[in-house]
Amino acid sequence: MKNKVSQDVSTEDEAVVGKKEGKGKKIANTIINVILVIAIVIAALCTYISFVSKSGSGVPSIFGIEILSIQTESMHPTIEPGDLIFDKRVKDTSTLQVGDIITYWTIIDGERVLNTHRIVEIYDGGNYRIFATKGDKNDVEDPLTVHESEVVGKYNGARIRGAGKVFDFLQTSTGFLIVVVVPVAIFFIFHLVQFFRVLFEYQNVKNRLAFEQERENAEEDPDEEKKKLEELRKEEREKLEAELREKLKAELMASGADKPGEGPAPEKAKTEAELRAEIEAELRAKLMAEAQNKDDNNT
């Protein structure tokens, strides 16, 4: 009884441990899946940014919202270096007013770059508008004015502090490799291992079930053989009894006991009785021998 109780307790402990391990694996898979989704989103965003930066206006835009990283402190304290800002695409420059913060293409140190400054003056150029800009931290206006065709967006006041540095890092080959490629590769390797693990477990279960089925069949075979042997012995016994009956009948007929019109003589009747007794004794002996052989085989 003690052994049975101990075995039951052990089985329950194993079930609890198995349940905890299953829960832990589920949590781990969920975390990895979340990381994958984030990595895929980042990868898609970085790929889109890299593509847009080489075509069209060169400014990444999602549903009309442009994502930009601030590189200098010319707009301090409104915008700080490393901030990630969001501009709204400008379709009609006539809606822009003095005091608006815009992002535009300009020439700095001989290179065409994006700049984000505040509008301080608007000039009418006839068929177009020209904007004079200045950084909030700067004491003087920018030396170059901005043609309306160079305006790409208007700052809507939304920003994420420090996220611009991450944004810039993700656009580098090293950042893309570390933040996107490596996590995605780890995810796929992990799930590939999980796939083969499940495949091997399935194969093991399949083999175990096949083994159990073979063992059950092997255990059933002796019973089937025994049953067939019993049926064979029964047939042989019935055949032997039939032969003895035929022999008895033939002996009786040979003795002349069934001749019509004759009464059985005492000596002849005695002979017939003795003959019947001998045949019955022979039958019993053979049946006993058959039963003895059966008992010996079972033993």
C-alpha cells in the first residue's frame, strides 16, 4: 500500500513538473514571437526608409506623416539633437505661416541636406512663395531662403526624445544587422529546432505505438495458437470416436447378432458383450491418453 501511495505521489509530481515546463515553453515562445514581430516591423520600416531615401522626395513618409531625426541643436530648446520628430506633408504651401516649423531641402557646406527651422518671413515671388527661416537658438536668419518646392513637411509638435539616435543607427548596415537580421535569424533557428524536435517526438510516439501494437499482437498469438490446437485435438478426438464406433458396429455385424429370425444364443451374446466391452475400454484408453497428452503439453 505504501508503495502504491508513493507511486501515485510521484506521478502527480511529474504531472505538475510537466505542466510547469509546458507553461514555461509557452511563455518563451510568446516572448520570441513578440520579438519577431518587432524585428519584422523594424526591418520593414528600415527597408522602406532606405528605399524612400533614394527615390522621390527622399523623406520617409507613412500615411502622410514624415519621420525625421534631428542632428543639430539649432532648434534648442524646442527640439533637441537626437529627437525623432514627425512632420505632416505639405501639399499646399499657401497654408504655411510665419512661426511654423518646416523641414526643407537646403545646401549646407556644399551638400544638399534636410533642415528643420522656423519660418520668420514669407516673400511673394509671383507664381511661387519664398520662405526665410531661422533656428530658435541662432541669432541670425539662415543665409539661404527656401523655395516652396523645397518644402517637404511641417512639424506637428510630436517628437520622441532620444529615439532619433536609434533611428539613425538602424539605417546603418551594422544597426540593421544587430537589431533586425540577428533576432530574425535566431527566431527562425529556434523554430526550426522546435520543428525538428516535434517531428522527432512524433516519430518516437509513432514508433512506441507500433511497438505496443506488435507486443499486443505477440501476446495474442499464443492464445490463438492454443485455440487452434484445441480445435485440432477436438477434431481428432471426434474422428477417433467415429472410427471406434464404426469398428464396434462392424464387429457386431460380423458376429451375426443382427441376422433376422435368429435369437441370440447365450454364448454368442456373451461374446458380443465382451467385444463391446473391449472396444469401449479401448476407446476410453485412447481418450485418457489424449487427455494426458493435453495436460502434459499445458504443463
